[in-house]
Amino acid sequence: MDRSSFVLAGGALFAVPFVACAKTLDAVPRWRPAMDVPIKKTEAEWKKELPPDRYAVLREGATEPPFSGALLEVHDKGIFVCAACGNELFSSATKFESGTGWPSFYQPLAKDRVILRRDTSYGMIREEVLCARCGSHLGHVFDDGPPPTHLRYCMNSLAMEFKKEG
Ligand SMILES: [Zn+2]
């Protein structure tokens, strides 16, 4: 048996979960917020306003670790808003249990609340979801959701705040 390739394979197996966990809140290389949006602030201003973990997701494109988010288990009636600018993004009525570890919705409150952008980071082709008001990163959308849209908006809890109804 070729011992060196065995060691290499073992190292690679170890390296994958290590990267996924330890590097999750690192900025995505070359990521930029959407610029053609009504709210324009400098990155210095955003950095001052947002806690570091929220800043990493919203303004650097990072993804929170699965099952870590505060909004995952929210089942009350209300509205999920952008944690950077307050833009109303999703209704609790469209939230569903995806089992992925991230808050999941089958549609935004209105189409114009979000911007979709092709994301090819990390060797994957994904559709990124950004806030249409401030250009911040929110998550990704996939086409394996439930009826009626069959879409799955896979959001970061850190990118949103929950406003309970009533
Ligand atoms: Zn926003």
C-alpha cells in the first residue's frame, strides 16, 4: 500500500471540516456588497455600527456556522428585517424547516426587497441574496424549496433581526 497517499487522504479529510468551522466568519475573498442601492455608507461607518460577527456576514460575505443562529428556532409571527438597515425581508409565514441549520424561507416579502447575484466563490455556482436597500450579504437561494415557489432562501441569522407581530 502506498503509505504517503494514505496520509495525504487522511490529512485532506481532516482539513475539510477544519476549514468549514474555523474559517466560517472570515471575509469571502474579493467579495463586494451590491453598490447600486439607496443606502450608501462607507465600510468604516458600517464597521462602527455593526458588531464584528454581523459585519463579517453582512459586509464581507461570510456565512455563520450551521445551527448557530439565533433566528433558526424562531416560530413566532412576525417579520425578519435586514440587521444592517431594517429593510423588511421575510414573513414568518414563509419560513420552513429545511434541516440545513440556517433560517429558510420560500419567498421574500416582495421581490424588490432583495437583489440576486451569481456567486462563484469556493468553487460553487450559487445565487447570492443581498439586501436591495443597503447591498449587504444575506445568504443564498436554491431551487430545492417547498411549494408554492420551490425556492429555498437560505439566510444567515446574523444578517437579520426579528420583529415580532403585535
Ligand atoms: Zn439592508
